[in-house]
Amino acid sequence: MSNNSSIIKLLNLNSISDDRGSLISLEKSKEIPFEVKRIYYLYDLKDNKPRGFHAHKNLEQVMIALHGSCDLILDDGKVRKSIKLDSPNIAVHVTKGLWREMHNFTSDAVILVIASEIYDENDYIRDYKRFLSFAK
Ligand code: T46
């Protein structure tokens, strides 16, 4: 598995740094390519407890490791790629219909997720075979 595929879409972030530290701003219609309806974050994570293992029919998201790291795997049913989220400078746009898995969390990881939809369990495809039929 490798990274830098077209299914891994990195957003351009502008880090504003000075001698006090750094600041990144995420604005609608600039860095975030959809209307934001929900924000959540994952924390208190375990390296032997991967998460995800589902796709969404309509949801798009932006994912950023604000602290610590994890490996994000994205899969479009044909190609499977991974990227390490290990910096607040790295923002991945997870587009519609991709299977996602998160592995190898560090214990200090805090993963911010900015979502295009409110929570709806009906939008989830949690079975990989069903996902492959959906992705065809
Ligand atoms: C995703 C990855 C990156 C809610 O009640 N509200 C919410 O907004 C979310 C996201 C989840 N939940 C409930 C549903 C489950 O009972 O929280 C529980 C854990 O959710 P889940 O097992 O889906 O968590 P992850 O980490 O596997 O997946 C989550 C998101 O669900 C998913 O959309 O892309 O993070």
C-alpha cells in the first residue's frame, strides 16, 4: 500500500507562525470544500483498537490529527491507499463513498473531523462486501 494517490486528497493549509507559535484557520469555501454541519473528535485512542471500517454514501469529511498520529486508509473499491496523519498541517479531504480505516493510533492522538452532514447511521455502509457493490 502506498500514499499520494488521487483518492488521498490533501488540503492546502496556511500555517501562520511567529515566535509565539503557529495558527491554522479553516474557513468555509476556502480550506473546507463543503458546508460544515458537524464537528467531532476522537481521543483516548488505543494503538491495538483500529476504528472506521465503513464508508458513507453522502458524507464528506476533513480529517486532521491535532496531536499524535494514526494511519488513515482510504479505499475506493479498486485502490487502497494510506497516509499517516501526524501533523496539524496535514488535512485530508475524505470524499463521498470511500471506505476508511484508522490504525496505529498513538495514545496522545486527537483526531479532528469536520463533516458535511449531521450524524445519520443510515448513511453508513459497515459491511465491506456491500461497499464493493455500492462502489461499482
Ligand atoms: C468516520 C470516522 C473518521 C454519534 O452518535 N455521533 C457522531 O457524530 C458520530 C461520529 C458517532 N456517533 C456514535 C455512533 C457509534 O455508536 O458514536 C459511536 C462510535 O462511532 P463509530 O463506531 O462510527 O466511530 P468510528 O471512529 O469508527 O468512525 C467515526 C465516524 O463515525 C465516521 O463517520 O468517518 O470516525
